[in-house]
Amino acid sequence: MNYAALVSAISSYTENTFSTTDMNTFIVQAEQRIYNSVQFPSLRKNVTGTTTASNPYLTCPTDFLSAYSVAVYPFGGGAYSYLLNKDVNFIREAYPDPSSTGQPKFYALFGPDYTVPTELTFILGPTPDIAYKIELHYFFYPESITTISGGLTWLSENFDTVLLYGSLVEAYTFMKGEQDMMALYDGKYKEALGLAKRLGDGLERQDAFRSGQYRQPVT
């Protein structure tokens, strides 16, 4: 289902027309609800960067939401060393002197960059003694179907049901619609979301060799 088909379906289901701004708001809100309910592989991104010697801070990517893993490795090659996620207070207590340097072992979300309040920053412990390569796997919001070129996203192409009913819930809330229809759309959304979770949080995180085939209990 592309963007035009999604907009047409929302208008048809609700028997209403909405401004482009309102329609896009419904869809984006639905996308955010879905992306925070199901961890599809399409929500993972991998980037590499570089630490700076004697600088304990590292800027997060602009689309960063949360980390899956952070690893450092030497520029000349060598084994990956995965950092442990800790609280800022732990790093401050463990390494009270920022000038004490070494290969980082821990990281924490330090908070927004004061120069760019909308972006987050990592703090590393100990402070890097040299420049290291760093690899970050993180959770992000893919580009919305409302803005992406071609009007198709992984979600709209592979699981459009949950996107449609999620958008209908937002649209009908905006309309202050009747409770019975609201309950119907919400129930359909939760049903579709359950199937999406089966895929994203279940089937895509196992294989038949190690986990066995999915089985439905016999009743």
C-alpha cells in the first residue's frame, strides 16, 4: 500500500476528507506507535565513527533514539570490544579524573549537546587515550511514508494492515467519533499489532534450526 492508497483508504473508511497536514499527522503518529511497539529489523541502523583522543564525549547520530550496541576497535585492525551501558554517575565515579585515559569500556547517554539541544551525546569511560574506530547499532525511526520518495516504506509494503488501522484510530480520535466505531478500529489495530509483534519480535528473531518451527497449541 503506497501513500496515495493509504490516504484514500483512510478517507473511505471514515467517510471524511482531511487536510494534508492532518492526514500526515495521523499517519506519522500511527507510525511512531507501531515502531515503539514492535522491533522490526528495519528499525535498526549501523554506523561507524571515530573517537577523539582525550575527549570523553561522542556525538550521537541525528536520527538516534536508543542504542543496541556500541563497540570500539583499533584503527589498524583487531578485535571488537563491546562497551557496557552504564549510568553517567557510574562513569563519573569510576573515572573521576577525565584526564585519566585508556581504551573505553563503558558508555552512557550524557544528555543533549548544549550546542544542539535536540541531539544526544555519549560519554565514554575511561576517556579514550587514542582515536578508536567505533561501531554503533541503534534504533531509529525510518523515513515516514508521508515524505519518502515513491510513497512506500517497509511497513507499508509488508504490513500495511497495522499502519492502516493505526492511522484510522488517530483519524477517528481527531473526529471525536462514536465510541462503538472507535472500539472497532482500536480492536482491529490491536489485532494487527499482535500479528506484527509475532513477526518482528518472534519469527524474525529465531530460525527453524535452533528454535524449531512455529507451532500453534492444539486445543
